[in-house]
Amino acid sequence: MEKIRDLALLSDILPTAFHGLMEAGAKPGSTVYIAGAGPVGRCGAAAARLLGASCIIVGDHDKDRLALMKRNGCETIDLNEDVPLQDQIEKILGEPMVDCAVDYVGTEAHGIGKDADKEDPAYAINQVIDVTRAGGATGIIGIYGPDPLADSKDEQNGIYPIEFGNAWIKSPKITAGQAPIMHYNYELMQAILWDRMPYLSDMLQTKVIGLDDAPQAYADFDNGSAEKYIIDPHGMIAS
């Protein structure tokens, strides 16, 4: 019960984040770019540390979430800055590419710099493909699919403008799809129980709330809150 807030993440977001890194080939010494500092992206940063990544770079538009990642030892990129993503990665690594990258954003992605206010479902996936080195791998964990509420007919039918020509020339491995949550649960549970991820709670900013607080929590999260809410309807977790 002392670790229940971390163990609650096994229900979805931690195994999902871990799967993205597995598909991207993350390993000890890897340089990793993580698109999105939401809860799944932050779990991705925590999992990359567990795997021994040498440099973990997180890109997002939300300054509070980026500050949280910086405080936990990650390099950060503010996507509001009107600087190409490769150039910003080069400032950190000395080269414009990473070994592996994961898209934790999906169809809610926004552009960079002058396009930061513009939502385009293809932005994040094209960004992670662009910054992955030749022969590297990319995990597409963000959700893509037909969206009946999308603006364009193509997006409603699940058709997105992927820059495949630019990707093809680099001979990449690109893997997408739903994560097999149960495949990773036992190992990640053991990592939590044996204190191999002591930084998880701070990186996720988990907050336990009651059922009555859920509507406000959803509103706060929609507005960019850096907290990850865990609903405890029966008051089983000590405050």
C-alpha cells in the first residue's frame, strides 16, 4: 500500500510508455527523444531511465510539465520556440539525431514555433521520424485512427499526411499500435516494489482524489495540469 500510487500506473500508462521504448529499441546508453510531457510521456521518461538511457530529451509546449521533467534529470525542448526540432536536439547532443524516439502525443499534436497554436494530427509522428537517426527506430504510441469529429474528411477516415519519403531514405523501423499491457505488468511491478523507480511519483505528480472531485480534475487536466489524478471512490488510500 505504501507504493499504491505508483502501482496504480500499471493499469495502463506505465506499460504503454514502456512498450513505446521497447519498439523504439531503447537500451543502456541510448539517446531518446520523447514527444509529449503528458502522463504517458512522463512515464516514458521514467522507463527510459530504468532502461539506462544516457540522455532523455522531452519536448512539449507546456512549461510546467517541462520544468517537472527538467527537475527530474531530463533535457527539455520548449516546442513554442521557433527553432527546428533537429536544431534544438543538436544544441543538446552535438548532433541533430537521437538513437530512438517515441510519439506519446497522437492526433492532438501541435506544431513548433509559429505553428504551436495549430493542431495537426501528423505533427508529432513526423517530428519523431525526422529526428531518429538512420537505421534507428520509432515507437508510435499516440493514438491514431478514424476520428468522426476531425476537421477534414481525410482525418475523419484516419488518413494523415505522413512524410514517408523522408522516413524511407533512413531505413527506419516504425512500429505503431496498442500496447500489450499485461505483457509488461509483472516486470514493471517488480521494478516498483524493489525501488528501481523511486523517481516515478515525482515525475508523474500523482494525486489521489475522490469521485466527486473527478469532473474538476478532468477540467484541470484538459487545461494542462502537470498532475496525474488517481480516483479513489471509496477512500481506501490515506490522503
